[in-house]
Amino acid sequence: VTDSRPIGVFDSGVGGLTVLRALKAALPTESTVYLGDTARVPYGTRSAQTVITYAVNNARTLLKHGDIKALVVACNTVSAVAIEALRDAVSMPVIGVIEPGAEAALQALSVLRSMHPSSMSSSPSITVLGTQGTVRSGAYARVLAARGHAQPTTAIACPLLVPLAEEGWTTGDVPALVIDRYLQALPADVGVVILGCTHYPLLKHVIAQRLAIHRPGAIVVDGAAATAAATATLLKEHGLSSPAGATPSHRLLVTDAPQQMAALAPAFLGETVDPSSIELVDVIFDAS
Amino acid sequence: VTDSRPIGVFDSGVGGLTVLRALKAALPTESTVYLGDTARVPYGTRSAQTVITYAVNNARTLLKHGDIKALVVACNTVSAVAIEALRDAVSMPVIGVIEPGAEAALQALSVLRSMHPSSMSSSPSITVLGTQGTVRSGAYARVLAARGHAQPTTAIACPLLVPLAEEGWTTGDVPALVIDRYLQALPADVGVVILGCTHYPLLKHVIAQRLAIHRPGAIVVDGAAATAAATATLLKEHGLSSPAGATPSHRLLVTDAPQQMAALAPAFLGETVDPSSIELVDVIFDAS
């Protein structure tokens, strides 16, 4: 069984394009429709209730504009607080970034243990960098504990990293200084740091560099590739994979300012986007 | 004639509390109802059309919740693009922060000229620091030109200053480095720098400090006090001033996350606020 309909992907704005990039790389024959809710970005500072409302609005907006077969939530904040509400709202497979990211962190941890670097605690812990909403939710800690990870998981809210990534200040003194300040809160026994926000891959090299100074041997994990792999598995399980050799199409929708999405696309998506190809749509507020 | 009804004040979020603070200081007998649209903050990166829609929504939300006699737009981005739409939408005096801020800059410029510091150009220019929306609008340049200011007005978008102010990182290396980077774009002949965003007063001391290094003798102007003075004049002109000796009341409304508004109030408003006194309201979307 195959299904040539597109995968729906949404994020509060441009951050999810890092996940879309991984999806396109891992699933080159799958079509996608990506929605960035740029009229209401960012979500990371909002209440859980408001994030749930916006997430369900976005799912309905995608359903209105595309005949999608599955929904990828390319946003940590939404995945942390709204995944159940989304599963209730739509009748298709829904995948978030938290579970694949947590899984990738556990794999990195077992690699680390097998290497047992001398600089490292014998039972290293995991720290999540994320938005205030993701940190407050405790979602990564819950998923990691459910998978049998015994060490307490810590989380550090890093509100300045999103604007730094969007401003394009990803090298030099400023990001290094900002990241140093956030990394001061790292526990001594940290072994794996999860990039718990889809904007952070743009700063991955600086985070890794500073981490190497503060906690030599610790590993940085980004859940985008793991999310793409989990999506591939889910599609297969549901008989929703695209036909072999299919030529994919890719659409980008935004709720505001297509020009800005186009300007940021190269850094986040890894390719240029023609601004006129980005569709400006209204948010759908009500149940359809 | 007097009028004891409150003044309505709104902003995208907490930034406008710096204007509310100036209003309360200048008009101690006036009551106020402040709305922070924290469910959709920030506005500075959004399109003009979306900012206009949100601004009119906010005016209607204030009208629904308070019997207000005048409307103060405590946000530069809204004042820059939506002031005419607001004047069409409500039947009461509407005052923004751009005209008073521009007026204050011209006064500072004439003080500067009378002092003619040797480090300064004989006809110093004005630079505005603001959000992308305020900079793109060219609103300050238009108002200054209309008032006969001949030098070209420059504007620098400083997207990182809002998150820095909200994160409370207003001293030390990080804000100094970020501000230095933005001030690199200052013209050589700058005499006055306008803080064209209601968040920036929290960083005024660092901006002034760095400016003193880059452009000795230049002056930093913040429009909050000028806006409060202009509001006092407007109320008097319309017979809307409160009775002498009136005991004012002050209400704070938000569209999301009252706790966060309460946490940021001390830095922006200069006083603590009981979180339970902040009213959570829904945005009014439609014309009433």
C-alpha cells in the first residue's frame, strides 16, 4: 500500500524548517505542506492552554489547505504540551519531536557509557536546552523516565537563543557569551545536552564548542534526524509511504510576512525559497 | 469639566508598562486600564496589516472591559503603522508614542546645538533604535521631516534588545556587546538617539554608556515622559481630565500568562503587582 498525499508539518514559525530539512533528506519521495504560524510566533513564552489552542488551529489550517496523510509537529513547545490534544483533534498519525529527541539522547548516552571517557561521571545525566514552555512542561524528563532513564533530567530555558538564530548572529562573541551564561546552570555530571528547540541547530556548533570547554566529553543531540526517521517508520506502519520513485512537491504556508520566511529559509531549511511561492493563509480558529 | 473615567492604554505585551509608569507619575489622579496582548506579543516582526488588525482588536477589547475616555498606544510599532486605523475605529482621543518621542528628540537637538560640543557635527542628525516594524515604517523620519527637521533620520532595527530586556540581562557583557554591534550602524554625525521601543528604557543606561564611547556628546531620548505630557495636554483640551484630588484605580489586563506579566512588572512598571489582580481576557476579534 502506498499513499502519495503530502505530510503536513507545522511550527510556530521558521524553526521547524530544520525538521523539514531532515524530513526531505530522509524521505526524498515524500511531498510536504509546511505551515509556519508567523502571525503568532513565538509559542515558547505562552501558557500551555494558549499553545494548545494555537496548535489545534494550525492543524485545522493545514487540513483546510492540504489533503495531508500525517501530521509532524516540528516544534518542541507544541510537542511538549499539545500532542494529546492534536491526536484528539485529527484522525491521522501525529508525531512530535520530543519522543524521537529523547530516544536519540538515550542512544548518545549509551555510546558515551561504552566509551567511558575519564572526564565523565559513571552515570552521566541529560540536560535539555529549550523554551520556557518546553522547560516548564517537563516533557523530556517524563519521556526519559518512562524509558527507564534513572538520573534526574535537568532543563535550562534559553529565551535568547531563538532571537539570536533569527538575527543570524550564530558566530562570534555574542552567541558564545550568551551560551556560556546559560551553560552555567549545567549539572556537573551532564553527559548529553538535547537541543530542545528547533531553532537551536543553527547554534549547534557554538553550543558544542562552549560545552567542550565547560563539560569536556559531553555530547550535543539534535532531534531533527531522529524525528524524520520516526516519521518514516510511522508511515510504513500505517501503509502511508509514498510510491517508490514518486516526484515530491513541497508547499510553504505562513500566517504572516512571507518575505521574512523567505529571508530566513536558507539558514533554517538549507535552500533558497522564492518569496512568491510562499502562500499567505488565514488561521482557522474554529472546529471544521 | 472633568471626567473620572479611566484612560485606556495598550501594548503588545509588557513594554508599554514603561509608558504606564510615566503616565502614573505625570497624572497621579488619572485612573488607567492597561491591556497587554501577551497571547500575540511581539508585534515588531509582523507585517503592518497584521499589526493594524491586532491593534484594532486590542482597542475593542479595552472598550469591552472598561469605560475608557481616551486611548494611549504604548507601543512604537503600533503607533508607527496603526494610529490612523485606531482613530477611525474608536470615537475618542487617541495618542501614540511616536509624535511625542520625535518632539522630545527635536528639543534635545536644540539643547545640543546651544551647547555646541566640539565633538559634535554642526548639524547633528537623529537616529531611531526600534523594532523591524518601526524601522520599516519610517514613521519617525516622516514626523521629524514634517516638523522641519532637515537632516535625514536613520533607523536601526535592534531585534535582540526586547528579549534582553525581558530576560533581565540589562547589565554586564552581553547587553554591552549586543548594543555595540547595533551602534556600529550609527551615522558619524548623530547627535540624538531615540529609544523607539517601549522595552528599551530598561537598557537606557547601557545604551547611553556605549553611545558615550562611540559618539561622545550624543544624547539618548526616551519618549515615555513626553507621551505622558502630551496625554495630559490632550485630556485638558477635550475636558477629559480627572477631578482634582480624585483617587485613581489601575487595572491590568492580559490575553495570556498573567504570572509572566507579574514577574516582569517590577522592572518595567517600577512596582510589584499581585498576579491575582491581573485579569486574563479574550481578544475581541470582530467589530462590536
